[in-house]
Amino acid sequence: MSIKDLNRSLWAFHVNTGSCNGCDIEIVAALTPRYDVERFGIKLVGTPRHADVLLVTGPVTRDMKDKLKRVYDQTPDPKVVMCVGNCGSTGGVFYESYNLVGPVDRIVPVDVYVPGCPPRPEAIIDGVVKAWKKLEDAEAKK
Amino acid sequence: MIDIMFRTVSGVWSPLALLAAAAIIIIVVYLIRSTGTKKYKKGTEQTVPFFSGGVAPEKNIHPGNLYWGFFEAMKKYYRWMVRLHTGIVNDYIYSFVLLIVIVAAVILIGGMA
């Protein structure tokens, strides 16, 4: 797998749909000087309107369902959704909880899953690279 | 060629030069704008303001709301001022006459002193 044609930075918007903050902290860890993904142009943005990738954490609580859907709709195309953590992928330890409507792929289509509780920053970075490749393929098809 | 040159105390300028500068600026702006992407789909959520995932309220916060503290502090004064502005011409004439009387009194008293 190689990234060739996407000649611009990859911007990500982070959505917490009810996470315990473990995955969120690992996402932030990927931005710290130890991993420093910003040197590759990967950075978190404050609005989905500027994002190429949605980083979704958490098992999607009832209150967050509409918000997640709306944030997904507000992200310009082509976009890639990355589900970070076990909770978003399967429900994790909150599986079949009365207050959940997730996992994430029940609400929005997910392109890349990054399992782990929480996943290490290396795994998140690997997921972002896979997302980047998917985005590149999507842009090439246009 | 039409020679439109205006000489002023500080030099010479030509309206044609201004028009040429405006044309260059418009071309540069157009070129920068054309490098952008048309990724947003009109009429969808993509063109609706982002409100942290919630529904954007119809009544938004306006720049004028920044003056809230100012208006709050001056509330009494504004209430008094608004009450004076009745929209009736007679009231404005009365206040005008009253102002003239006060000014005249000040001048007269000041002149006598």
C-alpha cells in the first residue's frame, strides 16, 4: 500500500459518541511530540466542514445518534469514517446496554475499524494511513 | 490615446491606473478562488452551520450581542432616552424649544456674570 496521489494534508474531525475518554486520550497522544502525526499534515480540525476523516469513538449513546448522523452529513465528500476503539466497533463492554443505539456502523457507514481498549497511537496512525489510501482511491474515481 | 492625468499638489494620478489595478486585483482573486474545491452539496446538511452536531438555532448570536454588558450597564439611560423618542413631531419641537431656553438661559446668565 502506498499513498501517491493525494497531494494535500489529511484533516480529521473527532466525534465522541459516549466514549470513556480512553480512545480520545490515545488520539491526542498521536498528536504529541512522541508520535507527532502533524508532521505528515494529519491534524484535528474543529468542524466537520473542514474534515476529510471522521474519527468516531464511543459506543453511540441514544442522545448522540442524531448528532453523529448530522456530523456525518455535514462532512464534505469524499469522506472516510474511522471507528476508533472496541466500543465503537462492537459496543465493547457496553454491548447490548439499554442506553446504546450503536455500534457506530449502525448509524453511519464505517470505512476503517481500529480495535483496542484503547488502541495504541500506532494502531490509530495505521488506521489513518488506511483511511488516507481509501480517500485517495475515492478521489481517483471522481 | 486618451490622456486623463490629474495633477495634484502631491503628484499625478490617473483613473485608468486605478481601473487597471482593480482589474489586476479581480484577476488575482479569481485565480485564488478557482483553486478551491466545490465539495459542498448545496441544499444538504453540508451547507448548514455546524453547531456541535445539534440543530443550528434560527436565532443565532450576532456580533451586536458582544455589547450586551454595555447595554446592560447603560439600561436606565437607554430606557429614559427611548421614552423621549416618541416619534411625535410635537414632542421633538417641545424638546427643541426647551433646549433653546436652557442654552439661552446659560448664555444670558453667563453674560450677566
